[in-house]
Amino acid sequence: MIDVEKIYSRLKDERVRRAIGVQSAVRYEMKKFLEGQGFIEIPPVIISPLTDPLRHNTYSAFIDYYGAKYSLTKSMIFHKQLALIPFEKIFSFSPNIRLEFEDKRKSGRHLAEFTQLDLEIRDASREDVMDLVENMLIHIIKEVKEKFSLDTEIPEKPFPQITFKEAYKKYGENFEIELSRKMQNPFWIVDMPLERREFYDREYRKGILRDMDLIYPHGFGEAASGGEREYKYERIVDRIKRGGYRPEDFTLYLEFAKRGLPRSAGIGIGIERLTRYLCRLDSVEYAALFPKVIGEHGI
Ligand code: AMP
Ligand code: MG
């Protein structure tokens, strides 16, 4: 049932009004920063037969059209790789639909509809992307802090780094949120094990990936995920198999991979989560004007 009263009162909620103002400024600063670095903004893809399989399960969201089966975009990862054929550096404000399960309801970080600033750079390393994101985050906070009287500190560079292995050893399965609560500065978790991530993140030591998550401090948790990508056909096939999938289910993507994908690295940063962090909101639902809250009916 749609709770019209709740949705109507959200439109008068001062927290939401402020958050959307901050979000608008954040998007403006992202675009300004990235175009200043030579990036091209590509339009988002909303439906496609190619989308991110994701490492966790969501309800499926498909559209049948003239016998073609389109998925609603869960992430633009494969389109980013293809967009690097004509362009060297690309970004997109990419709406994602992920019909998350009930267990994500109380996380404060999950919506069923959200937007990623998704970027990808040809021939880049993980470290190139980390450096870029650190500079961009510092730029954004500097630009919006005063205008909106935000409490957010301007982070210090370089952001601290910890490997997945070290973090897991010290804090166990809940390492991400435990570390997030402890830290005062955004930080990176690097070198995820293969079984925790999708097949497109590049493996560089047996079972360890050249990837990273950016984590906000003060308990706000994951901000972004990225990495270097697998781009060679044979390696992608191998990773698909080791990821427990059948290559036949990725025929279309593999057709493109056969013709050649550029080497690249990139990252996706959740816009609503960044807004939540900057505005110190209890939940990401206040960082959206028409949120699709997990387990509720929205408009
Ligand atoms: P992923 O590659 O799955 O980590 O997604 C990239 C980024 O998108 C994450 O780091 C989050 O900032 C954001 N994100 C992912 N899933 C959601 C969700 N259900 N609701 C809001 N933001 C999300
Ligand atoms: Mg992630």
C-alpha cells in the first residue's frame, strides 16, 4: 500500500529539502571536477540485455520488448568498458535499479533505486582512480561545506588503506562497519578476495583482486567500489567459470570481449550515500525525494 501521507510529509521535511540541495551542488561539482580532468559525460543506460550480475542476489527486474529481454540496469560496468573504445575517460550519472532483499532494509544505506557516479579510465591503474577520487571528494567538500554549513571535515590525503585480509583478521566478518565507526577520515579497503567480487575485477595474485572500496568514517559505511578490470577474452571466460557462472549466459558480453575491450580501471560512487554522509542523515532514504525504500511502496 502506498502511504500517501508519509510521502506527502516527506516533501515538507526540512532534512530532505536540505539534502536534495546538497545533492544538486554535489552533482554540479562532480561534473565540473571531472570535465576539468578531461572526462566526457556519457548518457546513462536504463534498459539493456547486458547488466551487472552483482555478487549478491536481488529480485529480477526485466522488460520484454518485441521478444527481446531487457534488464533494468543494476550497474553500467559493461557499458563503461565499451564506452572506452571511443573515449579515454568517461563518467555517467547512472540510475540503478536493484530490488534488494529484506535483509538490507535496516542498513541505512540501501534503496531499490539510486544513482551512481560511475567512471572509468582507459589504461589506468587502481591507484590512479584512488588518487582521482580523493581529489574529487576533497574538492566537493571544500566547495559545498560553507554554502550548506556542513560539519564534514575536509579529509587528509592520502586516505588510509587497509587490505581486506588485515581488516578481516583484526575485526572479523563485520570489519567494514567496525572500521567505519572507528575512523575519522574516509579510507580504502583494498585487495578483495575473488569470491567476494564479480568476475570483471582484475585478479593479480592468485585469488586476490586489484580492487578497492572507499569507506566513510563515523559509521556511514561503504561509499564506493571499484577496481582494475579483466579485459582479455580468455581471462574473462576463466573468471566467469570460477565465479560459478556459465559462459553461455554471457554470450553477448563475450562477443564484445572477443573483438577487444580496452584495459581500464574505474569506480562507482553512490550519490545518495554521499549526500547522507555530508548531511549526517540517519538513513539514505532522506537523501532521495522519491525514495524506493526496501520493503515499502514508493512513488
Ligand atoms: P557496488 O559496485 O555494488 O558496490 O555499487 C557501487 C556503489 O553504489 C556502492 O558503493 C554504493 O555507494 C552504491 N550502492 C550500491 N547499492 C546501493 C543501494 N541498494 N542503495 C543505495 N546505494 C547503493
Ligand atoms: Mg560495493
